[in-house]
Amino acid sequence: MFSATTDHARIAAAALLALPLGLVGTLPAEAARRAATVEAIAVTPEEPVLYDTRTTKLTARIRATGASSVTVDFGPQDGAKEKVDAVRLSTSGAVQQWEASLTLDRGRPTGLWDVRVNAWDGVAGTAVRSEQVYVRRETRFTRFDAGPEPVRRSGRLRLEGRITRLDPLTTPDGMVRYAGARVRLYFSDGVQEPRRWVHVANATTDSLGRFTRTVYARRTGYWRAGLTGTADYAPVYSWPDHVRLTR
């Protein structure tokens, strides 16, 4: 007479023998081998800008394992997405390098965008990972001047300029006056790049995109203006204007 333990062992052995040759002990390892993972995503440029006269290529570079195909969904956070098939660039061991790009013209929506990567393992599983970037429209300084030059020490110095922004509905020239823009004015007495810029004053553009601010000149050096940007419009800086002081 056999014990219950022996009977159970024989039943288990018979069940194993009934499996096809080569299947025993391989299912967990095979499933693990096929499971796709997205290790990292790098999106360039980090601050994409929509320009009036040229396009911008928004690119996602992906490091993945176990993927048989990869797609990337590009689009506004709360809007429609555009699916792009990624191209596998290389494989090093278990790690794969993939890349997908989307061309952005001036008519694309602005704001926070999702870059969502979908890596399929070739069986039934999909790994998903996302990054986000702000897509903004172009801004330009069309004029900036600090004067008079030279100026007496502690004399009054006039900083003035003009700014335009991209309006995708305006053709053929999509740049229009940037009214109500908040401008920051900077000074640097550095001679060599990179200069250290100190925030000195603020100004706001009028309905024609113009701004003016008067400050007191304390040292010889460089002046420039800048926009910090918004969710829809890109940050930008003017060229530096050198002003020499006299006694």
C-alpha cells in the first residue's frame, strides 16, 4: 500500500511527462525574456520652438529592452496625439536604441505636450512611459538700444527696444507686435563670456510692442533685455549693448 504523499508525487510526475518536450521549466524564463521595458527617454530639443520660416524636429530617443516594436505618441496634453513608428538604431546586448521624430511647423498647438512611448514585446504586453515638454512660439527682439553713449557716471541711461511674436494666423509674415510683454533689463560689467548678468529693472511693451525704461549708469559695461517666456511664447534675449562711462 502506498501513502497519500507517494500517490501525489506520482500524479505530479505523470503531469510533467504529459507536457511537450522542451516546455518544462522554460515558460517563466521565456515570459521574462519577452517582457518589454522602457529604460529611458530623451526628448530633444528640451524647449522646442515653433518658428515663422522654418520647422523644428521634435525627437524622442528611447532605450528599451525586450521590444519587438516601439511607437511614440506626440501631442498636446489635453489634445489629439500623432502616432509615429520608432526606428531601431542599434542593439547592444539586451539594450535597444530607438528613435522617432515629428516635424513641427508654425501652425502646431502650443503648451504642454506629452511624448508617450509604447514598447510592445511581440506577444501581448506593452510597456508605456512618458515625458513632457513645452512647445512655444517664436519671439524676437527687433530693436534694443542703451543710450546715450558715452554717458556721465550716475547719468540717466535710456533702455528701449521692440519685440515681436509669432502669430500662426498671420501671413505671409507671421511675426506681429508683442503687446503687454513683461521685459527684464540686465547689466553686466564682465568683459569675457560667459558674463554674469544682474537684473536691474522691468518694463512692459505697449500696443506696438515697444518698451522704454530709464536707469542710472553706475559703471561701464553691457546692457541687454530679456523675456522669461510663458506657456505659449519662448524666452528670448536681446543682443548686448556696451555703454562707456565718462567722469
